[in-house]
Amino acid sequence: MQSQIVKTGPLETTGLVRQLIADGVIDAGSAKRLRMSPPRNGDKIQHVLNYIAGEQLPDLSRQGRVLSIDNLLDWLAGHCGQAAMRIDPLKIDVPAVTEVMSFAFAQRHRILAVAVNANEVVIAGGEPFVNAWEADLQQVLRKPIRRVIADPESIDRFTVEFYSLAKSVRGASGDNNRRGSASNNLEQLLEISNLKDLDANDGHVVNIVDWLLQYAYDQRASDIHIEPRREQGNVRFRIDGVLYNVYELPATVLTAVVSRLKILGRMDVAEKRRPQDGRLKTKNPGGDEIELRLSTLPTAFGEKMVMRIFDPEVLLRSFDELGLRGEDRQRWDGMIRAAHGIVLVTGPTGSGKTTTLYSSLKQIATSEVNVCTIEDPIEMVEDAFNQMQVQHNINLDFAGGVRALLRQDPDIIMIGEIRDLETAEMAIQAALTGHLVISTLHTNDAPSAVTRLLELGVPAYLIRATVLGVMAQRLVRTLCPHCKVASELNETDWTTLTAPWKVAPPKQVFHAPGCLECRNTGFYGRQGIYEILPVEGSIQAAIGDDIELDNLRRLAMKNGMRTLRLSGAQKVARGETTIAEVLRVAPPVQTQ
């Protein structure tokens, strides 16, 4: 069959549509929806590939799906002899690819270098049959060029982003005095500027910080790590609990970036010898306000900074989105809606305790109740709560804060963390006087919370009188919905996961080999696994000053407490995660 695609010059709608019909990808009815020339987007004509993909035509080769840009590129790859590529900015060496050609050359031909090594240069473009630029570039590079096809809109976007960033880094490296220009901005609200062409007048360091924050939002990062080293500094993003290298900045530029962030976070720029905490409110490209919590740490080569991103859409989620379902949800809902008492959430740093607490408080913080919190620091400003921050410099600690809150007629008090006996005593006093107290403890599982309170010096009779229940939690990565497939169950692993119980294995389990959507990790997003211990009945009666943790744990499991690993096993059976992932985060059950 003769090809309908003209293999010289730019792609045309007519030839592409005819070939799509001939290959059985779309039908004639769908083709009638397409105009022969793509519409204009302002002064710019939309690329034909993006135009066809934007029409959301039914893809006959993939039953029940629409013809996306990725599918369209895969189809076109078979006709042009070039591989299709989805540009993942986290896997691109920006300094190296921006040295291949000038910004003007890349923008004029709508091409972008995506990989550079000793043997070849990989160039992505949206026009596989346009090659007028190849000879000129080949002469300059003096190494083979391998062409791939990619989304034209992504090429346009990343061309501006990469070259803007590279120019800013070069400019900041050449002029260290630029750091001073960033010091004059004391705004609390940082508006992320739209990335402009390279003649923008913004300061270099300002541009780098803007890019860093915008990039983090685009990549669904939960934390940004800025780490100084001897010669180069590393910028890393934590995505779904895993750290990815993003960029290497010269040491002087990294120092300037940290200084600007400290100013925006209203921290002491001159103080570099002690850790500091700050916060910053920004707006993402969509216009939604997002809070960032800043933390600095002095290291051998300078200040290390970690920014935790608190996206309201992520932080305030429903119980279903958190992964809290069924009997566990009913138990937790019953505890947080009690009139008075203490409810504890336990787990290590980064286990999702803050998300659980804020999501729970948001649901019970109606106009009829007064919800007060004392935190160190305030994780996210929420209009429905009255929030107070611990300030050690004026001797305002958790215990003093709770003491003050009790005079504010609260109904519900959230204490950021119970760290010492004084705070625990104030929490107990609040619970005994008719308030609901919700707080966190750093313990490995739910029964350990009881022994932890005993170790702090809380009498057993007060624990029995006030503590309503404890919930331990962890975060597991969930399987990518785009590439997960059924797999065989390893019965040995299943037995390890569910020990000491004998649980019937599921009929099938799933794994994900990895795809472009999940960056070949096989995982996309995270959900919680939970261990809930209601302190009632025989458990309440068993709590004494000399109770053994193992005895308490056995009694809790006898009374129906589902351990973290059993909660994870349920998610494995539902095809949401893998056995290995649960074993990685959930501690083994110790019942000696």
C-alpha cells in the first residue's frame, strides 16, 4: 500500500488523516471532525500532531481509548523510522543538552537535544521529514546525530525552561553579587512568574528559584532537597517517597539560592551556624496557594535546605483517598468524633501523620466547634482552625501552649507531638476536663504508644481514663494504573507478610513493569496502611504500670487489631500495591 504521508517537508493534516484511516486507527466519521489546517493559538499555528490528539478521537487500535499524543507518536514512528520518545525532564542533563545548540537555533527549528554522550547526540523534534538543519548542526558537533520524535508542545515548553535555567545558572555563576539583589524582597507571598523568553529582565537567582518551585509542582514532588558539596551542589526531589537527582548547581549559585529562599521564608540570612525553620506561601501555575515548610541544617560545605511542600489538594483528602476504609475507617471515625479523650497517631517522620490529622480535623471542624492547634512548626495554615506555633525563644512550648489553649474554651485540641511528661500531663488534663485531644507520638506501632506514655512517667490509671485509641500508619507506594498487570503469587512471601496468622492467599496479585507515566518505577502515588488499637474493654483493663509490650500486643491482636502488615496484605489482595513494598515499610510483628 502506498503511503499517504508526504515524506518531505512538514507534516500535513490530509496525509496523516488518510494514513490513519488506512491503518485502521480512526474511521471516516472521526476524520470528518478534523479541519484540513490546524487552528491558530494566538499568533502561533498549532502543530498538526497536537491538533489531532487534542480532538480526542476514538482509537480503533486500542478499544475504548482515545487517540492520545503518545499513541499518535508511536504510530508515526512506524512510518518515519524514528523512535518515539516522551521527554522526562528528570532524566535530562540540562547543562549538557543546552550546550549542543543555541536557544535561537532550537526555537527556530522546534528541536531539542535530549541526550549527549561520547558516541552520539539525540535530537527530539516534531517534524521527522524536515532535515534542513541537520547538516549545519552535524558540522558543528562532529559526532553522529540520532533523531527521535516527541510531543511538539513538550519540545516548545522544555526548550524555554531548559535554556532559561541554563542562562540563569551561568549568569549567577559569573556574578556572585547577584545574591544581594534577591535580598531586597521581603514578601510573604511569592508569585511564581511565568517563564519568559531569554531576554527577560528577572534576576538570575530569582529565575532559578522560580523554576525550582514550578518544576517541583509539575513533578508532584513532596520535598525539595538542596544539598551543598565541595564543588557542586545537588538539587533533589522526593516523588512518591523516592529521591531523584534534578540538577547540579555550582557551589556559589547554590549558596545564593539558599539565601533567597531564607529571605522569602523570613529566616535569618546571616545565621549559618544553627538550624532554622521558616515557611513560605506560593502560588502554583494553576493559581492555587501552596505552603512550603523550610528547614536548614549547617553541614561541612554549607547550609543544607529541605522544603516540604504542602499542597492543600494533597494534605486535605478524604478517608478513601488516604486508603482508610472499611472497619478501620469506622473505628477511626468513632474515636475522632468522641466528646472527650486522647487520640494518638504514631509513625516515623514522613509516614503521613500530618495528612491524616489535618484531613480528620477538617471533617470534624464544623461551625459549632472550636478547634485549636499547637504545632512546631505550623504545617499548613487552615482557616477552619485556630493555630498557634511553638516558639522556644520566648519559652512557649507544647505544655505552655496547651495551658493557654485551655483558657480559650476549645472543643478539640491538636498537639503537634507529645515529647515529654509535661506535655503529656497537659494533654491528660485537657482530656479529663472534657476536651478531645488529638496528637502524635514517634513509636513503631500502636501498642508501643501505651508503653511510651508509661516511660514518660504517665501513671497507668490516667492512660486508662483518657486514651481512646491509637493509630499507627505507614505510606506504601501504589501500583501504576497504566502498566500494572497480573502476576504469580510467591506463597513464601505471602506467608512472611501475614505471619503469625494463616491467611488464605488471594486468587491473583499484581505488579507493574514500569512505563512512561510512572518513570519506569511501577508506582504512582502513595496510600496509607493502618493499625488501629481502640483502648477499651480487656485492653483498657490490662494497662498497668508493669505491663509488658508483647503481652499488650498479643491481647490487642486477639481483640481484632489488624497489624500494619495485615493492612498492607489487604491492599496487595486488592491489587493496589506489592508484597515487597509492604515488607519494606511495615515492621514485623513481634509476639515472643
